[in-house]
Amino acid sequence: MRYQSVLTICPFCGVGCGIHLQVMDGAAIGVLPARSHPVSEGRLCAKGWNAHAFLHRPDRLTRPLARENGELKETSWGQALDIVADRLDKIRAGTGSDTIGVLSSAKCTNEENYLLQKLARGALGTNNIDHCARL
Amino acid sequence: LGTVCRACEERGLVELAKRGQVDWDRLHLIGVECTSEEAQICRCSHPRPTHAPTVVDAPPSAPEGGPSEDSAGVLPEAVEDRLEFWRYWSERCIKCYGCVYACPQCFCPACALESPLWVERGRVPPPFPAFHLIKAIHMAGRCTSCRECELVCPAEIPLTLLYRMVGRDVEDLFGYGTGASLEAVPPLLLALEEGARA
């Protein structure tokens, strides 16, 4: 039995509270608030307290899936990205850029979110971009 | 198992032992006295461990029975004002359950506060005063004022004050000092045997 307390950042929203992940034999089993963290000062919201809960869920997506004849099948990242690029290209050519919307995530870093809006505005040509970090 | 503990944590271990959560005989307690300043911040009048065979003192350590544990100066006098006081704090609650998660005395596998029977799901702030009173009543004879709940509360609700008042009632009505002795039986465990104590 090996127990570790790993100081890290809550992955949920833009606040970035400090958490200690309680790790037992390599599996995250709980969260404790980090009192030394300058942002959260040892406090968390309901999501932060449960930040470990999704990590080992069996229904969590860990590999890209592509729908083939109505059925989801595991595929490679390269192939998945090809499919997405191809479809986005077709939509843009067919109904126009403004029929594309992009959803980003609070689980990304600021830099990743910046890059995604750059992709949306610069490459796809749409202002339809939003995210769930506006809590 | 060696455990470093403050006086409040030591009292908490006593209560956990009484409820079968720790094996008291397998614990080796290393008590740490709190300083006067620390005791003052916690409004603690019992800052010295009493059970631990090894005690690390913290000169100048806090006097027993020192700073007041009562609610004077924090809680309004009039009953209506007190109701408003607690309503104000309750409405700030974001229902993060931090007070439950952080509480060393909250070990029930099925928590009443997570049961839809007692607490409506998806309602923030939670119903006043039921939500906080359920926890407060469960803290009777359990809470030893370690203040973990208060320190993790993002809404800064003075939870320890609430639980202390319940603890004070338990002491006044049943003569039970929470965590004070290993022998005394907690009143809520006694209540299961009708007529065991008048």
C-alpha cells in the first residue's frame, strides 16, 4: 500500500484552486484542499471536492471514436483528425462558416483556449466560439 | 500508529474510538499544545492534550480555561436577530459539502445531507435552517471544535460556533464533555436505550 498526496490544480474552471490529490497505489481516491494555495486558500467548491471522481470512470473517453454506419469504433488520432477536418471543410463549403460553432473547455489551459479561438476565427472563419468556464 | 494531534484532534480521536472508527489501543498519540495566540484565534478553552502520553509543549502555551468558548460578541443577543444572523450565513452557502468532507467526525457511509429525502437536490442555497441544523444536530457529542469545517468553508460560515452551541447544550443537559473522557457514553448513543438515563 503506497499513499501519496499530490499537489496540483483543480481541472474544472478558470479559477484554478489548489488541491491535494490523494493517491493510493496509483489511483486517485480523493481530494483535499490546499491551504497554502494563494488562490483558494484551502477552500473548494462541490466540483473541486470531487475532482478525482471522473479520472478512473470506466465510461470515460480515453481514445478517439469515429462513427461508422451508426456505430462508434475506435480509431487513431490521425484518422480522427482527418475525418473532422474533412467534415468541417465540407460544411464550410456547403452552408458557410457561420454554420460552424466551436465549444472549448474549462479543462483546457488559457493558452489552449486561445489557440482554439484562433483556429475558430482564423482558420474556420467563425465567431461562434464559447466555453463553460464563464462560471 | 503514531498520530500527532492538537487537543481538539485528540478529543476527536476519543469520540471516533467510542464509535468504533479507530482502535484506541493501537494509537500512540503525540500531543501538541497550542500557543495562547492559536487558542485565541480558535476561541478555545481546552488547548492542552490530556490523553497523549507524549506532549510537545509550545511555550508560552495557552492556559486551560483561557479564552472564552461562548458566543458573546459574535452572536446577536435577541432571538429574532439570531435567526437573521443564521439566515444571512445560510444564504451564502454554495452547498459544496466541504464542511462534511473536511469533518473528521463525519464518517457515515450514507450521509443524510446527500439523501434527497432530507435535502432537495439542485437547490442552492440549501433550505434554511434544515440543511445546517441536520449537520449541527449530528455533531452533538461529536464536534470537538477543530474548526476544519470553518476553515474550508468558501462562504466563511461560522460553523464551529453553531456546533459549539450544540456541544454546550449537550454539556449543560447531559453533563457530557465531548472527547473529555474515554469512559463516558455519548448521550446520542445512550438515547437508544429508553429510560437508561432520566
